[in-house]
Amino acid sequence: MGKRVMSNPRVVIVGAGFGGLSAAKALAGSAFDVTVIDQHNYHLFQPLLYQVATAGLSPAEIASPIRGILARAQNVNVMLGKVSGVDVERREVLVEGRRVPFDHLIVATGAQHAYFGHGEWAAFAPGLKTIDDATYIRRRILLAFEKAETETDPQERARLLNFVIVGGGPTGVEMAGAIAELANRALAEDFRSIDPRQARIILVEAAPRLLTPFDPSLSEAAKTSLEQLGVEVRLGSAVTALDPEGVSMGADRIEAGTVIWGAGVMASPAGQWLGAETDRAGRVRVTPDLTIPGLPDIFVIGDTAALNNANGNPLPGVAPVAKQQGNYAAALLIARREGKTVAPFRYRDFGSLATIGRKRAVIQMGRFKLTGFFAWLLWCVAHIYYLIGFRNRFVVAISWLWNYVTFQRATRLITGMSGSRVEELPLPADEKLRGAA
């Protein structure tokens, strides 16, 4: 059988995150030939990455192969490759030396870490955006305890057991709570020379409160829950320096073996590819129908797009926004094909959720606010529901049940030691000198 001749309008979707995948699924079976391009062969459920980083889940439990997800969509093709640019005039996407033509383009390339002009900090404070990031951070955390077990210098042992999380948003709050529970419960009986419960987990936030998009009462509830877990919360503390030995906040200094970055994100370089106007975070300013002004066939969605809600506030960089925008872009393309019109995009906000460890969470849905155990149950149900595939939902549910009953983390594996990131724990300057002597 020969290859199918592509005669329908060509839609290229760059990125298979929440936005891109939603658009592709909505266009399945339509009168378009769709190509999905991503540098990874899997769709990642990013809200649960922190659980991989803290040994709660394995990577396979929160990721699914893109080809498997779209296997039944006969008009959708998947291409593995890294996009380096877009030729707007020739209507082509540049993918590792190849040119992929399009009639309509949907850019859903997400966001990347932002170090506020200090890119050198990335070497000492990894962020959490990919599976590689998560497994690397897991390795760093577990290695810190292992190295502390055999360290004879009390000061260096204390430094190894200091964990600093920069950023008091959902990622930072969830990561701090998870590391505290890992130290206090899962690892508590595993070591002989150290007591993991003596580890210090410090959450640093420049703003006056945690979870700033949430109601102040929920921010305070999150802070209280973290402190009950033993996390030190430092508000109004902006990081001024980062190095292999720790973190500085003005005159204040924390010696730490592990620093994790969750303080900010910026958009992918899509705005540069398209030559479009962007905001301070690099997000492309789009019209109410999610297209670039003057380019009605190029959509930008998700974390890559800058669009305000009805109140004039920027839409948050969360999965529901990306999913709704992906569905909207697909619906608009189908409507245009049928000669119909579609109202401007309007985000339906179903609320915000953040967990702070075992039996602790905060939820805000409009004026409705919930904290504690029932909020945590609702958080669990919501995240299981939005996972891709029955297997992932089932396995995650079983893993969480096991963790809840036994207080154990099933994936406490230190892997990748022979990989390219072998410098697992940055050494203090004097240690580097001793090693070179």
C-alpha cells in the first residue's frame, strides 16, 4: 500500500503538552492533516513531576507515549524532533535541518526555567520541568542523605542535610512538603549514622506570602501546614547569590548541599521564531482568538501565550488554560472550514489546587475555599482523573494508597550515576581544591 497523499489543509502542532495534545485530539478525524512535533516521544503530566523528584512515583506513571495516545487518529502524524524556528513567509517549521510545511500552525511549546538574569545559577539550583529534571533532583536528594551517612565532618554533614527550595508557588510548596515527608517518614529508619529527621528543609519566597494567586487565608494555611511538617518558611527573602555551597539572601546565608529552583518561568523562544510581540516573560501577545495579530493562521497557546481574562489579569500558566486553549484552537479551525464563526476565547476557571504533603492541601474555586484532609482527597481525585490512560490512573492510585498506608516511597532509586550529570552534589570550593591537590 502506497503512502496516503495529503490533500487536506495541513495543521502543524509544535509541542505535545497539555495544549498541543488537546488540539491534536480535538482535530482527530477532522478534514485536516495534522502533524504533531515534539522533542520527546511522551506526553508528561507535569503537575506530578515533584512526586518523581521525591521518590513517590516513577516516571512511567506520569508519562505516556504520544504515538500511543494518538494511535487511533488516522489523520494525525507524530514527528520526533527539536524545533529551532519558524519561517513565517514560507509557512514552514524548521526541525533539525528539515522543513515541515503548514497551512495552519499551533505553537504550544510551554515554558522554561527563569533565573532572572542569573543563568549561571542553573548549575547549582536545578528546576523541575522535565522527567530528566525530576530524576536528577531525586538523585541529588537521595545522594545528599547517602553522603551525609559517611561524612565525618559535622559541618559538612549539616550542610548536606540542608535542602533549600527557592519559590513559594505550587511547585515550591509541594516540593518542600514532599521532601519533609521523605525525611521524616520514608527515610527515617534507613540510616545508622544520621537521623534523616534532623534534615532542614527551607522554603524561600521573595513575596510576603506563599501561593500568591490564592486567597491570603489559604496562603496562611499552607504556611502553617508546612511548618507543622518541620519546613522553615522564609517570606520576603529574595535570593541574591547562589553557589556550590549554598544560598545568599542579602546578608543572610544558608549553607546547603541541595538547592531546588521553583521561583519563576519564562516562555519558550517561540516569540523570537515568529517575530511577534512578547511580554516581559517572553510570552507572545495574542488576539482573543489566540492568533498573532496579522497572522490569523498561526495560533499560540498555553504557557507560550499572553492573554488577559475578563478582569484584565493575565491568564495563569496552568494545565487547564492550555487544555481549553488547545480545544478552542481546534474548534476555531473546524468552524472556519465549515464557514462558521466562533466567539473569542474565554477561560473557564474551575479553581486552583496545591498539596502540602500527606492529608494536607488547599483548594480555591471562586469564593469556595477548602483546606485539610478533604481538600487533599479532592486534589488526589482531580490529578488521577486528568492523567492520561487507565493504566497510569490505576498505578498512581495504588502507589498513593501504598504510600499512605505504609509511609514508604517505592522509587527510592539513585540512577544515572554514569550519565553526563555526574557532578551530583556541588562541592564547596575548599573541597574542590583538596581534590585537585
